[in-house]
Amino acid sequence: MSHKVAVASSDGKVVNRHFGHADKFLIFEVDEKTFCFLEVRETVPYCQNQSHGASSAALDALADCKAVLVSRIGPGAREELKSRGVESWVITDFIESALMQYVQRH
């Protein structure tokens, strides 16, 4: 069964954004063996001016995703995502490689 995975990337090549600083997410459709790019979702970063959880826009933007791949994430954001059924993966790698690792473990 396929599902959506969000990737925090500043350049579209590498998972290199902290969840709280990401102003956009690349959305991929993932199934048991493959993945394909769907869209870019722009959002207001979760952390603003040293305030964590200042915006729920990032959380809301990922409501239909099963997971998010990020370079870093704070415990508060991790718990907020988890409470919404979104798994967070901390991984710094090329997007293709990171998604392949995700696919292999699910």
C-alpha cells in the first residue's frame, strides 16, 4: 500500500533541513519497492524567533504523510508529529538514498 513521505531539503538533492527551520517539504509517494516525487509544499517554519511550536502550519501541511525525513528535529516537534500519526526519521543523506532506506524498512 502506498503512502506519502515528506522530505526536508533546501536544495532538492539532500535531506539537509532541521524540521523546525524548513519552509518547504518535498512530498513523495512511496510503496513497498519504489517512490516518486509528487509536489513541493511550502509552509511556515515550525520554529520562529527561538520559539518552538510557534506555528502548526508545518504540522498541518504534513497531515496526510506517514513520515517525514529530516536532518534534525527537536523532541517537542517529534512528539507533535507522533501524536498526529507521522513518524520522524533523522537522516542526512541524498534524498534518493534516504528514501530507499525508508522503503527497505517499511
